[in-house]
Amino acid sequence: MEDNKIKYAINFDITGTACNLDCSYCYRKGQGISDRSTPAKFNYSVEHMVKALSKKRLGGNAIICICGGGETLLPKETVPLIKGFLKEGHIVDLVSNLTLPHRIDELLDTPKEDLERLILKASLHYIELKRLNKLDDYFNNFNRLIKAGASGSPILTICEEYIPLLDEIKQTCLEKINDLPHITCAIDNFNTTMNPREFYTPEFVEMVKEKFNSGIFETFSELLKVKPQDHFCYAGDWDLIINADNGDTKKCFYAPTEQNIFKDINKPIKFEPIGYNCPKPNCALNYNWCSMGIMPDLNTKTYSQILFRPNTYNKKVLELLDFKFKDFKKEYSEEEKNIISEKVKEKFNKLSKKSRKIGIKNKIRLKIYNYLKKQLEKKGLI
């Protein structure tokens, strides 16, 4: 079992916005993005990307969360990527609406010993699935994968429209999969406060906890109260965010890009913690990282404990996820933490200034634009 320990947590973000659903609470809409048609693109082959995250290069196994800007399984490359990562020995956390039967067929053509390390974060877009008459497809595809050895849960993101339907949704899940869904809440102002919507009251929280007994929701609610900047975070050291498009890699969401791990896969990957420099208002949506102990002083359940459902998770994957990084990773002294944090802060400031710099070609374009604009204004044309 020692060789199978999870050494890193990785978010592998597939670009593009193409999606076959149109949910009102979509996180892309929360970021001000309404486009649902831009396909994902990959500058490197599947084989290259899998080698870039090989067990040998990482120095151990990882849990890799694969999530798309639209529907994750739409690109033809996604399933081969999943299979490649599983073959390496990694766990794959797949975020998908599970409405594409041909992709499920492709996933089912995976050795059982690998499929047992696949976790389904099966986004339950209940109203949209009913509107499109795809609810049965969703549960059928979910059950096919669970029966074949995968683990997972429906994940319901509660928004205003769902509140009157919670009992119906609960009963549907019990009938279709003999288990309850996990719960999160719709978020507003993704780039600023990242707070849940107005309906998220203490009464609502207690009602959802009682109705669904969701470890994810419980952890989500706890993390909303935590200010990440008050805690030394090992994001960047124990985990990474990777852009699947080109390999650009950063420590955390909203942090600047610091390296590219695809350009030369013979080079070692650089690992360094973000420290006290968290760029986010809260870490509620990163309940997975926090449950693995990315901020070791936070007292949360393990990822295995918050995911657990009695009928849809296999014993093997639950055992692999029942850990905290601090059990086998090096922690820094207080003095080291302060030194690292100052170093990272300076680096972020430099990267931020660099990204704001206007290149000489763009300066020339800007001068031409301003000149033409003035000429047109003089002539009364604009």
C-alpha cells in the first residue's frame, strides 16, 4: 500500500466553454462568461500530457481532478487522458454531467483495476436534465460506471430553483442509485467575495445537513468561515493547477502562472508553497484539497470521510483517500514559513507587474489607435 500513497493533488483544467447543457447557476456565468460553444484545444498529444504527469516524474501517485470549462467529456481527448492517468496509477476525480453515452462506453473499456481508481463527481443538473429529457440517461450512465468498478456521487449545486425540489431530488436519487447526492451551493461574485447566494442562511444550512447528510456540504460550510490568508498553505508544494491547453502551471486558482510543465518533460517540476499569499476570499470550493490537509492546521475530515456513501464508493479508493499530507510530507518551521511567504510575495508582485507591461508593438498600436480616434472625433465621425 505504501507505493500507492497519494503524494500530490492536481487540478487538470480543460479549456473551452462547449457544453450541452445551459444551467442558470453555471460557474462560468458566475465569472461573466456566457459563451457555451468554444471547443477545448490541446497543444500537446495525450501521450505527451500523460508523460508530463507520470508517476516517475512526480515521484509518486497523484489524485488528478479533471474538469472542463464546459462539459468535461465533450473533447475526444478527455477519455484517453483519463485512461492514461489511471494506467500510471493515479486516482482520477472526474467532473462531468454524464449525459454522453458514447463517452461512457469509451470509459467502460478500461481495465477494472484502473476503473476502481476513477471517482465520478457527477454534476446533477436536475432541472436542465428534466427539461432535456436526459435524467434517465444521467442515472443509467452513473450506474453503469459504478457497476463496472468506479466510485462516485451525484453532486447537486443548490440554487434558488432547486429549493422547492429538494425532497423530490432526494427521493429520485434514493430510487435510482440507492444513495444520496452530495451538496454544494451556487456562488456569486467568483472573482471577489465568492459567497453563496442570499438563500444561504443558518436555517437553510441546518435543513440541508439534516436532509442530505453530505460531508462535502458540511466541509463547504466550515470553509466559508475560514480566511485562507491566516493559514500557511502548501498549495504549489503539495498540489498544482495545470492548464491542459498548454501546460501553464500555477500554485492555486487566481495565482499567476510560474512554470510550464509540458514544454520539456525531462525537466523536474518545481514545487513551492504559496504560504500566506492566498489570492482567494475563501477555500470552500476546494474542499477536496482542504480535506487532504493543504492547510495542515485546519481540522477537517479526510477526503475519504467527506465523500463516503455506503453504496457508491468502493473500499479500495476510500482507503487510498483516507490520509492527510502532513502524515508523510515535510512541514516547515515558523521561521521557514515567513521566509518562503515573503519570497513568494515578491515573486507574485514581479509576475503581476510583468503581466501588466505593454509590449512595444502594442504601444505602437495604441498610439495609432489614439491618433485615428482623435482625427475621427475632429471630423465629427465619432
